[in-house]
Amino acid sequence: MDKKQALELKKRLLDLDKAINLVSRAVGTLDEHERDALGAEIGKLFDIANRRLLPYVYGQHPELRPSERGVICSTLRWSKVSLPASVPVDEIDQIIFEVVKPQWQKMAKVITGVLKTFREKALPIDDGEVIAARIVALAEAGHFDGVGDLRMWGHSEIRHKQTRPN
């Protein structure tokens, strides 16, 4: 393929990636059975677009590869969040601390796990951006170690703060 064709294909694949993310968010609002059934198929679409097709295009035209691939998913800051009165911050923090592990995990996985727990406990928060804003605030306060820009959920990782022996 020539460079013009590669650019067009790259553009369409990146558009597809955005669409897959939107569909994934919508599926996240469904009941557990439907989420499980559709989530696996959405994962396959993501893999095909991002792990097969885009690498193929970049293999043909390495100059089209972005220097740092990733999209900022949210710029929401915790100071701008308004919580429902029925949800204390301490309860959010407790759930986040339970979901974050000592091992590195993708930020997206942590957010998904927190949202799942919220649904199980019937907490009235179903917005990943709110959860991400709280995780970023906790990381900035020194509670978690982070790698990468935590606003890029699929391209950053987080874990419990590691203590170093004296």
C-alpha cells in the first residue's frame, strides 16, 4: 500500500477505535450477563483493530507510528466532582483501595473493577471519569504508584504504593 492509502486506513482504524470505546462504555451500563456476552466480542474487535491492523499499517509505513500512542480519556479533576449526598468519599476510597492491587494493573481495569463494585453495592455512580479523577487524586497524594499518564486509561498502570525497607 502506498502512503496515501496507509494514512486513510490509519484514520479509519483510529475512528473505529473511538467507536469501540463508545460501544464499550454503553455495554458497561448493561446487566452482568449482557456485559459478559458482549464484552468479549468488543474485546475481539479492539484486538483486531489495535493489535493486528494498525501494527500492519505501521509495519508498512513506520513513519506513521505515533511517538506515544494513547488518548487522554478524561481531564476531570477531583476538585470539580460533585458527589451524590448518599455516597461518602470514604466509601469510594475504600472500594478503590480494595480494587487496586500491589501488582501493576491498567488504569482501565481498575476503573472497570470499581464501577462493577459500585453496581453490586447499588451505589449511584456509573461514571468512569469520576472514579478516574479520584484515583488520580489519591495517586497525587502519594497513596498509589503510577506509570504513564493516568488520564490515558489504557496506557497507564497503577498499584498500591510500595514501601522500601530502610
